[in-house]
Amino acid sequence: MSQTLAAVTGNVASIGYGLAAIGPGVGVGIIFGNGTQALARQPEAAGLIRTNQIMGFAFCEALALIGIVMGFVYPSA
């Protein structure tokens, strides 16, 4: 006699993306937190710090976007 305790329906890739979004979320928080501290310590370097913040943000968000696309490229059965 077998019983089904739980059934997962729908696309499991959406759960994977939800878990994968944690990494870029933490990365963006670290980037802007440290950038704010750097601006408080050296306001004269605002241009360079802001440029580096934007580049780091773009790289972190690229990871999140790749995670979204992979859910469509490799759909689960």
C-alpha cells in the first residue's frame, strides 16, 4: 500500500529561481552597503565609487537574469 504524502505540481524551475535569487540579492546589498560606507569616508572619491557600484550591481543582476532565463531554457518535466 503506497500513499502520496505530497505532490509537487507546476514548474519546479520557479522554485530554483527563487533560491538562486538569494545570491544576487545579498551581493547587491553588500555592494551598496560598502559603497555608502566608502562615500562617507571619502566623499571626494564619489565619482569613482559610484562607477564601481554601478558595475558591481550590473554583474550581480546579470546572475539573476541568467537564473530567470535558465528556467525557460531547461524546463522541468
